[in-house]
Amino acid sequence: MEVFSTIKSLQNAVNTAKSNGKTVGLVPTMGALHEGHLSLIRSAKKHCDVVVVSIFVNPIQFNNAEDLRTYPRTLEADCEKLETVGCDMVLAPSVEEMYPEPVNETYDFGELEAVMEGPRRPGHFSGVAVVVRRLFEIVQPMKAFFGEKDFQQLAIIRRLVEQLQLPLQIVPCPIVRADDGLALSSRNMRLSDQARKIAPQIYATLKTAVYNSKSQTIEEVKQYVTDTLNGFGVFEPEYFEIVNDTTLQPISQWSEAQGIVGCIAVWLDGVRLIDVIRFK
């Protein structure tokens, strides 16, 4: 595995691989890697000859300065993990390398970003789009791999590829969970031991919500989730929306969409956790 800190050196290696007939896949990350990330790389290895992983904490997608400051940065440990799953190349650039000039470009994804994360994190998805587009331009992969836990982000990136007519395939990968059900996230390491023990109740509540959906209305299911989590006395639900899985727009009847998911954001122990579950 080779680790590159400059764009040019990474591109030289990628171009050499392509000239030898190799297919290239990309897994963009912000580091602090866990089993969820590693599952993306395993998937990429099945589809592509060469897998490039980017590790870059992207400052322009944070609308909370404290969140950016405290985001885990564990490059050495990350690289050790990447070795174990057969990653071929790592791009770990500085902010100055990625953004040598002030960033002026912005993106508008319309109704896709008018819900859930969008209003609560102004500018977040535009910042995501800026860095993802740059990574696509740098690596020029045939396929790029993203986890379904960040469901809204996945929809945004698909829209970005459509808007720019980029010649690559976005490959969604399933959520990876701990044995107790908690969706794996780099933020989990910031939970106290006590908070980590109760955090799986988020997924447990979502699973019961899916069961309840057989006999309850959407509003009743949403109320159940909010009331249940509030009842623990430690969770602060920010939102729970049941949406069309393509448009991300809230629905009011189970018959409104062929694909339906529930998306949630919850504060616990000062840490913002998100999760998603499929209803149908």
C-alpha cells in the first residue's frame, strides 16, 4: 500500500495503474476508520483492481467549528487498518493541498437538501459536493463507494454525478452495525462508556417502529419513536422523518412511495448520532 500526501504523486500512480489496464475504485473518507469503512473497501476490492482511499477532514462541510476541531484524526492507525483489507493507495492531503485557492463554488440540490440534515447544517452538502467532486476529478475512478448510513448524503452525491454527467458509478453499501445494533460511526468513540451502553436503543427503537408500521399510521410511528427515545431521559431527538427513499420528501401515507426509509438524528452525551432504517 502506498500513501500519498500530494495530488500529483497519487495521480501518477493511478495513471500508471490505468495504463496497465487496471480498473480503479474510490472510497472517500474523513479517517477515524472503523469496520463500516473497511466494509466499503472490501466491496471496492470485489469490483475494482485498484482501490484508492482518501483520508481528508474536509473543513468546508462543517458548520460547527467545535465539531471540526474535535473530529478524530488517526492517520497512522487508519493506515494500519487499510493494510489489513488490501487497500492499494491512500491519499492523505493537507487542507492547502486540496484547496490551494479560496473555495468559491457552491451547489444547490433543491428539495433533496431542503429536509432533515440540510436546514440544520447550512452549507454542509455544498461542502460535501465540493470535496467529492475534487476527489472524483483527482482519481477519476470507474466506481465510488459510499455507505447507506449517510442516506441523504448518498442521494446528494448521486444527484451531483447526474448534474455533472460524470462517467462513474456510485455504489451504495449496507450499514455496518456493532453486535448490539449501534450503527458504526467515527463519532461513537466520543461517547462515554455509559452513553455507549444505551446508544443501541436508537436502533432498537427503529426496529420496533418498523414492526409497528404494520398496524400504525406514519404519524403514530413517528410519535412512538420520539416518545420512546425521550423516555430514556438521555436522548435528545433532533428529527425523525419517514421519507420517500428517492426524493427524500416526507410522506403521510404508507402507500405514497414504493421505497420508504426512516432517518433519524439524535444527540447523546454531546454527540450527534444519525441512523436510517428501511420500512419497505
